[in-house]
Amino acid sequence: MAFDLEVFFIEGDSIDTIRSMMNDTDVLPEPAEEAKHRSRTLCAQIKSSCKAEPNGSILFSEFMRQALYSPNLGYYSGGLQKFGASGDFVTAPEISPLFSQCLARQVVDVLKSVDNPVVLEFGAGSGVMAAELLIELERLESLPEQYLIMELSAELQQRQLETISKTAAHLQERVVWLDVLPDELFNGVVIANEVLDAMPVECFRKMGGNVEVMMIGTESDAFTTEYKKAGATVVNRIKTIESRLQESRQVSLPEGYCSEYNPSIMPWLASIYRVLNRGLVLLIDYGYPVAEYYHEERKTGTLMCHYQHRAHTNPLWYPGLQDITAFVDFTDVACSAAEAGFDIRGYTTQAAFLMASGLDELHQLHLTDDPKQQIMLAQQIKTLTLPSEMGERFKVMGLTKNFDETLRGFALLDHRNRL
């Protein structure tokens, strides 16, 4: 759930060079003793999982799941400050309210077109986007009947409640927190901003003509990584990836190539399709189409870790205290969505989506005669839209079910042909 500097580029220094520069955890700030203690407790839990397996190791995806989501101990379920300047990364809604206000323009078009509209946000982070969206939807006279937040972390639920009660207290009664998807079908909009990148991934490599999968084990009370021959599920998934690569650029993954894939995307999208009766799903994250994701320059993968606004590539460093993320393969997302039953209605850059959703108009609406305020707004817009910032690194994908209305966010630029 983070974005960081040079790792997004393949120009100049190679990805391998950049990743090697970011692999030194000695430069990271030392965690507090209390945080270290919680990490050690989580490590003991993960080591027990390893020892419970016949071969003494677990898939990397299971390690990542526990490191991020173990109740009370995982990165997202513990009590650490994660978002904003005092956390580990900054998300677009925290950079500027303009982001959520633009998003609201697209949301409004759907809410006005369906009966009994609902908004469902996955992983609402600090709650900033939920609060800003509700305020803007109220201004546009299009409040949903309910604003649902799917959040497994009790600590984050509390933080979101505090944010909403502070900035949009009069709308708080519309907000409902969930830890499972609704039983009943609903109409409206589902939003997942920087959610896919935090889903546990499987790490693999091509070696000796075989597909191998990364396993996490223990040795002398420390975690170890080892690649082992993959089973049929992983092998078939890599065959699918290579088939898509051959369709796009007539190449296969070379010997020694390491990367990852998201094994959860298909069941996750299928679960949303089952509960959405009519409406739109907006997915916002950093990633690439398959040909760019598995580019020869990315032969060590896209897995990154984030701690106090520093990026590195060692996921075994103090589990539970750092974010672990991977880029999103949007071709895989589109194929999985289509298989689930969704219509793929748009795929564009964050910059193009925001511009098509009224960013210029909103900028003018917020401008005052205060030079400091003008500079601040200009800087926020640059961060959200410049190619060297978030503008092209982040993509937006629109999926619909039983909804054929025009989607304004994709009217300026639509890159579905690149998927």
C-alpha cells in the first residue's frame, strides 16, 4: 500500500541495480523495544506454522499473510502508525482532498443511476477518503444510503471512526463497518484504493526448465528462504502468464527469472461479483499490464517493503513492523474479472482519471488569493498527476455489472488495448 521513488522506473539504472541499493536494512531506523517484542511474538507464531508442515516450511504467500494480517500482531492489524508523514507511506487521499473529490464525481454518476445506492470501500486506511467522499457526495446531493467499510483490523476500524467523527460527524451514522461481505445484494460502487498491492503473493522463479516456488523456513531460530519445485497449481499459473506474454510480445520468461503473482485476485473478484447487483467497481493501484509487469528488466520481481518512508527488499526484516507489497498485474486482474462475470469498462492512468473527473474545475473552485495556498494546491496536483510522481505509476480500472452508463473517469484516456 505504498509508493516510492526510483523503483518504479526502468530507465537509467536497471531495476536490479536499484533494488540492490534498497536491500540494505542496516540503514533503516531501529524499531522501539515494544515493537520488537511484538515482532518476536509474531515470528514465534510463524515459526510454529513452519514446523507444523512436513517439510518445515510454508509458502511465501502464507508468510506474507501472517506478517500483514495476523490478529493483533500483523502489520495491518497491529497498532502501528502506518499512514501519513508519521507512518510508513502516504496514500493519494492523504495527499489532497482533491483526489476523493474527483473520485466522488465518478461515484455520483453511478449512485444517481441505481436504486437504494450503497458505497463499499475495501481497506479504508486512515479513513480520510471515506470522510472526504461523504462530504463531497453530500455537497453533490448524492449521499448513499450506507457507506460500508470492509475492514478486518479492529485497530484500523477505530482509527477510521475517529477520522470520520472528527471531519464528517454529521454523516457518521451512514457508515457501517464489516468484517465479511454483506449477505444481501446491493447496488452502487465498490472502491479498492491500494488494496490489491497488499494481497499476499506467491514468489516463483524459472530454473533448469522448471518452475520453482519460494518457501519460508527456519534455521538457528532465523527465517530462511528456499526455492522448491512447484506443484501443479503454480506451474499452471505460470503457463497462463507465459501464454499471455506470448500473445503480447512473443516471449517466454527466461531462465533464472524471478517474480510473483497474486493467487487471491480471482476468488476476491468473484466474491464481489456475487454481492454486487448493479454498479461499478473501481480499482486504484500501482501496476502494469502483463508485458510490462514481466519485463526482462524486472527479472527480480516487484516485491517491496516499506518502513518509515524507506523502501527495501527484505520481507524477513522484523515481520509485522513493515509493509510488504507487490505491483499489480492488471492483465491478470482484467482476465480474472471477466471470468467472474464483470465487464471491463476502463483502464487508465490516475492522472487521466482525475483530469476526466473534473480536477481542473475543482482546482479553480478551491483557489484563493493566498499565495501559500496556491502553491500548496499546485504541489498536491503535481504529486497526484505528474508521471514522475503518482500520475502514471498508479492505474485505475473500472469493472461493471448490469451497468451500461458512460464512465466519465475513462473518457479522456482508455488503455484497455494495452492489457
